[in-house]
Amino acid sequence: MPDPSILLAALLNGLTQGAVYALIALGLTLIYGVLHIINFAHGAALMLALYAVYFLYARAGVDPYVALPIVAAAMFGLGYALQRFVVGRASHGRDENILLVTLGIAIVMENLALAIFRSDTRTIETAYTFATVNIAGALIPVAKLAALAGALVITVLLYALIARTDLGRAIRALARERQGARLVGIDAEHVFAMSFGIGFACLGAAACFLMPAYYVNPTVGSGFVLIAFTVVVLGGMGSFGGALLGGFIVGIAESLGGLAGMALGLGENMGQLAIFVIFIAVLLLRPQGLFGARA
Amino acid sequence: MTHRTARTRRTFLKQSAALSGALAAGTLGAPLIGRAQAPAIKLGVLHPVTGPLSYSGQLCRLGARIAIDEINAAGGIRSLGGAKFEPIYADTPSPQAGTSEVEKVNEQGVAAIVGAYASAICLATTQAAAKYNLPHLVDVGVADQIVERGMKNVFRFGPGYKKITEDAVKYLQSMNALAGNPAKTVMIIHEESLFGTGTANLLSQELPKVGFEVREVIKHANPTRDFANIVLRIKTVNPDIVIPANYYNEYALLVRTMRQQAVKPMAVFSVLGGAASSFKFVDEFPDVASGIIDVNHWYNPKNKDALALRKKVEAMKDQYFTYEVFLNYETVYLLADALERAKSAQRDAIIDALASSSWDRHFMPYGPTKFVNSQNTGAQPMTLQVRGKDISVVLPPAYAETAPVFPWKG
């Protein structure tokens, strides 16, 4: 049995890492969970957002948290344009086409980044990169606590957007009954593009919280995209609370699984195995996900 | 010991250029028949320039390209009438891609291949090249299986991980002894692929023989997004020395997290560490990097040609002088020397010339080249320590720029 203080530290680490996963998954749950658009370009879009945060800091001295509205707005514009002018037009509404188009966009984005930014891994060192807060003996990085707060705020904002605004009602209507929504005058193409844009804006925010503690290179997104899909399915398709909880579960499973793996001499990578064991268990026992409605 | 002849690379290049110029002008007696340009020597340059290893792959390509440009500008291969290299660059992000690119460059009639950086890719490319008796010069690929399969076409200029690990253990023991043996326990943190696992296994076998207790060996995935738990474990186990064997991104995250969690062992002593031999890491995180030791590929720091090349690379925009660059640079020169002596671009002749090579006009701390079973027997790693904003050779004494600081009290 590990020392309780180590266990607490691992739990807190898992929780804060889970907040980072939730941040990345929140945008995806809107695009994939609500509108059922399988967006394979999610990881590549995160990579672009991380580069935006990096260059704003490295070239213009803009702190990542100050850069949040700029990056989120730019990512919204990119997402909107991509859905309106590329994904929507090229896929003709067929899921298998969407899958291939977004996969193609991901490949183009990654290779453009490789050509423009080269393959270097880039990092930033802010005044708080190494700052920690002591919580019952566990040193938790300030950047991760900020990500936790960010994940909570963005979840509430997204929930309010979907539940309380006309756009939210239009998104829900489209998700339920596309043809009916069109018949009552909803501009489906615009609403799809808005959803895509909001999903990308969430990624922009996630990048601002991630960059102080992580790095960026052209392939960085691939390390997160599978986790993001896992979180969305685990939490329940289209549920923002589910994505948040799913993120926490994945983060804590990874952390405690890694700790157990090390204690048993099996390696820290047992944490990644733990994620998928929990994922399979949830799918077997509750296929709709933790917060998903039954079909 | 260095074994350099009085004739340096610079003078060699100057003489080659002068000789080629004189030949072209027809001033050296024998008239040139028809003055036809010698046919180019096609060279396959295979590296992973896209995908997860693209940073290293692009640096490898840069090193090979600089050497090819220099040799061509200096008049090409003299014994072949000034034949120039015609590089065929290929992208090999995976072993499968490596195999298919070997097939392609073979079809295009290359005389030899230089590449392919990662051990797993080199295993595939050397095997594919063997089918065609195609000379394959391995630039980095540290897994010893690459040279242990009895392939006559394979030549590795640098050391393999067995040699590197043995030297690392020897140097760690001598550093510890010099300091009065304060360190007794180690912990190894390694990535999960062939390179990290192989290095960790060798270290786990060798370190107890020289009195170190290996407290724990931790394997991690690529990529690992968070090192907090591993650092927590280091805190719990509290080893005197932490030995990482992993790639740049994970290495950088690990030592940054150690700094964040105020974990300060007597030394971070890396074996083939991704970041500790990287000027980029030292530039970006000088405080974190300070004092870190790494046993890795390195040039002879007292050699003027090496320092001139470093200056040349550092003058390029956003480029760093890394082992990928200089190992590829030297590997191309090794091939050029073999071609000069072979007086032929036929594959058998090149293989014979490489097998009998005693090339010593390089700037690596290897002495004259001598291949036994595909491996350059003089190849050895250097022990480096980050000191201030530079990386210094601290062992072995024959090449050391300064003495190692151990334990590090930074």
C-alpha cells in the first residue's frame, strides 16, 4: 500500500491532468457528441492553437492566459470557415466522407506545420512555469490548477450556451432532427459551422492552459486525439458535464494506474492501459456513457 | 588519443579543389580524353524527415547535405575524374517506409546509402540493402543487432549502445570514486522502445557489478503527457543518481518536472539522453539543464574542423549543432574516402574499400577507422556535462575540456 501522501498527490495530479483532457474534449463533444461529425482534425487543430500561443508569447510577449481571447477567436474563425467551406461542401452530409475529409485536413495541417514551423519541439518558460502550490504536502503546478479552473468555467459557459441561447436551441434541434430543423427555418449550414467554430474556440482555450506546462511540435495533437474521443464516449455523447467527468476519470485512472504499474514493476505506461480498461468496462455496463441518454 | 595526420580536412579540400581545377584547365600534363564530365555518383540519403522523428531526421539530412555540398564544391571524387555526388533524398518515417525507399533508390542506381537514424528503421533499411549488395553506411542507429547479422554491406561509423553503456558505467564509477564514492543507488527511467529498453537492460546488468544498487527501473510510453507520477516515485525511492534513457520531448518534460517538484539527486546522469546533449535544450532551459551529465555521441572538442563546422551550422537560422548533424557529415566523408581509394563506384569495390578503411581525417574521437563485423571498433562516446550555457566534454581525460562536477550542488 503506497504512502497516503503519495496517493493524495497522485490523485491531485490525475485530477488536474484530467482537467487538461476535459478542456480538449469539450470542443469535441460539441462537434462529435452533439452533431455527430467525426472530426479527425481535432488533434491537428489543437497543434495549430498551441503554435498560436507559442508565437504570441515568443514573438510578442503575450502571456498564454492573456492570449486566450485572441487564440479562441482565431480558432473560432478557422473552425467556422473549415466547416462552412471545406468539410460541409466536400462531404455532402455523408459520415464516411466527413471522416475522410477531416482526416485529410489533419494531414494537410500537420504537413503545413512541418513545412512552415519545422519539426522542432518548442516550449515556453513563463514566470509561473515552475511555480507550485502545496496542497497537503503535494506540490501541484500552478499551470495545472489554472487548467482545472478553466475547464470548470468553460463547461458552465458551454452548458449555458446550449441550454439558454437561440444558437444552442438551434444546435439541439439540428442534432435531433435535421430535416425538421431545416423546415422551421434554421440555417443548418451556418449552425453547423458555428458549432465547429465553437468547438475550435474551446481548443484555443485548451491550448492556452496547456502550453505553459507542455510543448508544441507538428505531431503533438496525435497524443491527445484518442484520449479526447475516449473522454467524449466515456462521459456520454454531447454531455459537457460528462466530458468534464470523463476527463477527470481518465486523468485519475492514468495517474493511479501508472502509480500501481510502477509499484508492481510493470512500468508507468500501465496508466495508459488503465484508461482503456475503464473505458471498456463503461461501454460494457453503460454503453451510452456516464451522462448519455439511451438511444 | 587523437590520431590525426598533419593533413587536415581543410587542406584536403583545398588540395582537391586545386587539383580538380588544374585538371579541368589541362595544366597537369596528361590531356583529358574528351574533357567529358565524370558521371555523377548517386547516393541514397535516407532519414525520417516527417513523423515523430522528423526533428532528428531533418538534422541528419542537414549534416549529410553540408558534406555533399562541400565535397562537390571541392571538385568531387578525384580518383573518379572529379565525379560529383548526386544525392537522392528519401523520407523513411517508419521501418516499412525504409524498406520501400531502399527498393526505390536501388532502382534509381545509387552506389551507396547513408542513413537511417533510428535503430528500428536502420534494421529494415540495412536488410533491404543487403539483397542488392548495396553498401549501407549507418549514421546513428545504436542497436547492436544492426551490425550483428553478418551483413557484408553494412558499416556503422559510430558506437552502438553496448559500447556506450559499458563506457557510461565505467565513467560513472570513476566519477563516483573521484568524489569519494558518495553515490550508492540509482534509478533508471527509460522509454519503451528498442533503444530505451535495451539501454536500461544493459545498465541494470552492469551497474551492480561496479557497486551500484539499481533501486528501480521505470518504463514509460511515448509520448508521456505528464511525468508527475514518475517524479513522485523518484521522490519516494530517493536514489542518489537518476539515469534517463529517452527521447528529447520526454527527457525535457522529465527534468522540468523534477525541477518543479524540487527533486535534486546527486546527478542526472543520462545515457544517450535526448536533451542533455542538445544546445537547444540548454538555450531554452539553462537553469534546468545546468549540471546534467550525458554519455553520448560527440566530436573531439579540440579539433579545429569540428569547431569550424559547429560555427557554420550555428550561423544557419534556427539550427543547432547536434550529433545527428555531425555523424551524418562524417559518414558522407567516410564514403568519399572509400570511393577515392576504390577508384570505382561499383558496389563490390566500395564495400571492399570500406572494409579496409583506415580513414582518420575525421573530427570524431575515434582514431583511425577499422571495421570489424560492420562496426568501427574505435568508435566511442564522450561524457558531457552542461556547464553554464555550454556543453563540455568531461571524460575521458584525453578529450576532456574540464573536470566533471559531481555531486552537482546547483
